[in-house]
Amino acid sequence: EQKMFVKVITNKNKVFVGEPIMATYKFYVALHINDQPSVTKQPEFAGCSVKELNFQQGPELENINDVLYAVYTIRKVQLTPLQPGMLSLGKAFVNNFIQLQNPDDPYVTKKYNIVVSNAEAAADVSALPEKNKPEKFYGITGTYTISAVAPDTKIPVNENGHLIVTIKGSGNFDAMNKPEILWPANTEHFDGSDSQHINQGNFPITGERVFDIPFIGKKEGAVIIPPISFSFFNTESENYQTVTTDSIAITFTKALSRKDEFTNVVNYDITNKKYLWIVAAIAVTVAFIGFISYNKNKKRLQKTGLVVNTTAAPVFVQPQPVYHIKYRTDFSHYLHELEII
């Protein structure tokens, strides 16, 4: 009976190209062994994308053929095969320093350095079926939904609007590209940005990919952004599926005049001047506090002078400033800054 070994466990042994596989690598060691294991080499992969998954290292207890083992998880990954064929799952190597009692001398222990690894393992990867494959299919597998929204549906001509397209579900988000959008006439769109938010504690990895696409209208009027489609191979039902968004109505209104924009800026600057009285109030407050502090220090010095012992040479004390003011009473610099704001 083996006292220690490494085992790789997968959720499936046969998948399609693009369908994720979960591979978990575990180290088993019999409980009665006094050991110090360390992972010397992690498995290596080729022909697939690799995403690390969260896991608890352990140990957990497992009974195998009446032998109790401590089980440690040493790696957990999501592998997404990129081509058909056999996908090797690699090998994890664990070096274990163990000490066993010597039956001939109970006061002496025998020490061993043993390296173990998992057996060769592979997954059979099949090509995706050609039957019923959508025209606009780009190799994405999993299960997904899609939605689209324009935060502002009334946009002045030549001002930026935003189309937010969100794809949610489970699968390989890294391989996603921006869906094709049929933009209506008299609009112009730009590259935009995209981001993804995923949960690596789940398998398959779940999350969303968000595409933020800026656009402008070139003339006044109403337009319709037609439904946006997204096709994928559903790994649960093992067939192709296409999901679509709702259409979005956009109205391009009269362009903003530069005169109006400048007027708004000027009015904003003027209204801020009403706060300049705060600066004056601060100046008066600081001056008042300084005056009070000066009077207190003056009285204290006068009282101290009455109790000086003239029979001994007085200890010279460096006079302290009446009051430390962080900001001086010249507020012209700050007035100028507020006027700029």
C-alpha cells in the first residue's frame, strides 16, 4: 500500500475545443508518517490557456482501503484547450523528508528523502461540430447572456454618448472580442475600452465582460441602434446558441453653441466669488486669537516678574513668541487662487 502519492483529479476526461477543464492536484500522505513535504515542481501545460482557481490547501482526511491519509491541495486550475487532440495535464512533484523509527533502536530514527509525482494524465479534446455553426461564431464556449444600454439617450450633436455592452456568464472571458454593432447612419463610433470582472472561486469561472463604446451623432434626429448578437457553443446543451440585446433609441439634439459653454464657465467662476467672505472671516479670526494670546502672555510675564528671587542670579529664559500663526494675514495669494477657481 502506498504511503504517499500525488493525484490529479479532473471534472471531465473528454471535452470540446474551448470547453474548460478543472484539474486539481492533491498530495496524499499516511497520517502515521512524520514528514516535511514541499512542492518542487508544478505541472506545465501546452496547447491551452490556464487560469488559476482559488482553493483551500488543507489538510483534509480521506480513508482509502482502511488507511487514513492527510490530503493537501497543491494546485487547482481551469484549462481551456485551444486545439483538438490529447491535452496533457502535466506532473506535479513533491519532495518529502520523512523520519521513521528504527525497529532495532527505538532511540534512533531513520531519515529518508522521497520524491513523488502524479501519473501521466490527459484529456481528450474534440473539435467543435460544423453542423448549425452560426456565421458570426468566434470560438467562444460556455453559457452567456448579453445586454446593452445607453446611459444618455438624448445627446447633443457632436457630443460623446456611450454604449455599454455587457456579456455575463461562465466560460473563457479572455478570448472574447467586442461584438459586432451595426451603427445607424449619421453616427460615428470610437474604439472605447473593455474590462472584465470574474470570480475565480467558481468553476467554470463566472463573471462579466463590459465594453464601453463612445459614439457621436453628426446631425439632429432620432436613430435606432439595432439588436446586438453574440454566438457561442453551449457546453451544457452541446449546441450553438445566439443571444441578442434589445434595440436602443437615441435622439441627437441641437449642438451646444460655444457661446453657451463659455457663458456657463464664466457664470460658474462668478458665483464662486461669493465664498471669498470666508477668507476675510479667517483673517479676522486669526487676528482676534493672536490678540487674546498676546494679552495672556503679557499678564503671565508680569506675574512671573513679581516672584523672582533677587538674591540669586536669575536663569535666562529665551522669550517665546506670542503666538504661532500658520498662515500670515496677507491673504492676497489665496484670494488670487480662489478667483481662478
